[in-house]
Amino acid sequence: MKGPALTKDTGGGTGLDAHLLLDRGSFTLDVALGVRPGEVLALLGPNGAGKTTALRALAGLAPLTGGHLRLDGETLEDPALRRRTPPEARPVGVIFQDYLLFPHLTALENVAFGPRCQGMSRAAARALAAGLLDRMGLADQAGAKPRRLSGGQAQRVALARALATGPRLLLLDEPLAALDARARLDVRAELRRHLAAFEAVAILVTHDPLDAMVLADRLVVIEDGRRVQEGTPAEIARRPRTDYVARLVGLNLYQGEAAGHTVRLAPGLALTTTEAVDGPAFVAFPPSAVTLHRDRPDSSARNAWPAAVTGMESHGDQIRVALTAAGLPLTADLTPVSVAELLLAPGAEVWASVKAAQTHAYPA
């Protein structure tokens, strides 16, 4: 038998229109969000950036001090109008980082709990829950209590419980953080499939760039309570605009003044780039584009500077080497054999070079 739809018909809803303004004195969140029905948005940022505060504000657990929150044209919160819908009355489903399943209830009873609270009959709620568990591939675990479920199974039960009330906004707080690396791979793929079938608005909070890149259609990067970058995963990865984003996607990123194919980064340090840009510009390139030499490379290498090794660490099957060049940080990925041949160690002086064809310049 075909399972129930993953959400109620949104009736052509307009999605989420929010300006989350929350002033806590020592910290202020000021982020505008617009999300279409059927779209998955990821809020990405370092610890303390305001991601969880934003999620709590959307759920109604942290009252706004300004701005507004509208969902499918309905105002859920607007301090200026003294309007605030309490959390329990909002059409919002939440999946918490630790899932927070009721330990004394079976998987079926956990999923049926929300519809029962909405007034659905016990039989109808159990039928809805059974259909959702079947959709999640958990029909054989309907009678199991949370302590008997694996991490991946518990995550899917939590998703089914959140969907059972037909939310127009689904919030996911670090949805894969509680899983080990092996389970994470499979559950991430399953979660992506279920989110793709969700017809309303879905927002996930994560600090893991891979989760964000795989699960979301669009990313909003938050730092210090502010939105610093927004775009598709490909746009964010290709054109980072802060050091935090560059580190997430594994790029060297610099900002300087461009004139044609040259970007001046610091006194005595300039980069020749593939793209021609004029004015303030960013230039980015991967650590794999950096080559290190004991002596100055031949004169045809236009991007070459003396550098000093400041540290080294394993990075997959390579060694990531941290350096400074003209006072700026630089990272290079080398094979263990290359590290040994160059006799690299903290404090070693080398020459670093980057091919212009492997750089990417764009307006700041």
C-alpha cells in the first residue's frame, strides 16, 4: 500500500519570508531569509555564529525583538504588531540534534504522538504513522523503542515524527551529528531523498560543509549573527567571500586590488590570474595548485614567492603544509614523498609557486 504524502498540500504557499532580529545584549542576530516551497536551505557557520539561535527563532522558542516571520503569507511573529504565534501552534516540525524521541514509546507511538495532539483519532494516527515508517523503510521497527534502534533508524523515526503533523516548515538541527562516520554516509543519502520529496520549506543547521553541500539547494553562511554569503553549493564553493568559507571548501583565499590579470595582495606580493578583473577583488586557488621548491623556480613561473613552513598535518593521503608568504597564510597539499624529498619541517624556508591557470579571480 502506498504511504501517505510527506506533507500536507501547501496550497500553492509562498514559502518563508523572515527577518530574524534578536538582540540578546552581548549578541545580536540579524538575518533575512527567503525560502520557496520545496526548497532546502542550509544555515552554515562556525560555532557561536547564530545558527542555532536562528533555528530557535524560527521554531518560536526564542522570541524576536524585531523583524518578522511569515510563512505562506501568514504572519507568525511580528514584534511591531505585537503578534506572536506560540511554538505549539506553529505549523513547524523540528528534528533536534539528539532526536529527543520519547524513550517509553515505540517508534509507531512516537510518530503518532503529534497527530494525536492535533485531535486525530488513535486509529487514524497509528495508520498515518505506520505509513510514514513504511516510507522510511522502518515498518519492521514499528514496535521497537528508541533504545533498540540504531542511530540511523532513530534519525528516520525522528524525521517521520516531524513530518506526521504535516508541517509547512521543517527544521533540522545538525541532523547527522549523532551518527558515526559509516552510518552518516548512508543516512545522508536517505535524508536527501526524503527532503527532495518534501513540498514545503526545509531549513537545516549544520557546521559540516559536506552535509550542507549534499542536502541543501541553497546555502546561507552566517558569521557573528550576520549573513556573509548566500548561493548554491557550487557558487559558494567556487567563490568564497570570507576566510571561514574558504577554509570550509579547502581553498586559499585572498583579497586585494586587481588591475587586469594581476591582483596585488600585499607589498611585494601579487598574483597573476586567469580572469581579468579591475578594482577590489578576491583570488582563490586550491592547496593542490601550490608547488614547493627548495630553490627559486625557473623564471617562467610568474607566481613565485619565498615562504616559510609553519606547520604540517595529515590530510587524507596527502600532507597539508601551512606556510607564510609575505606575511600571508598559504596552504599546500603535497605527497609524503615530496615532503620527505624537500626535507620540510616547521621553520624550513622554501619557494612557493602557483600556476595562473589554477587561480580564480572575481570582484570583491
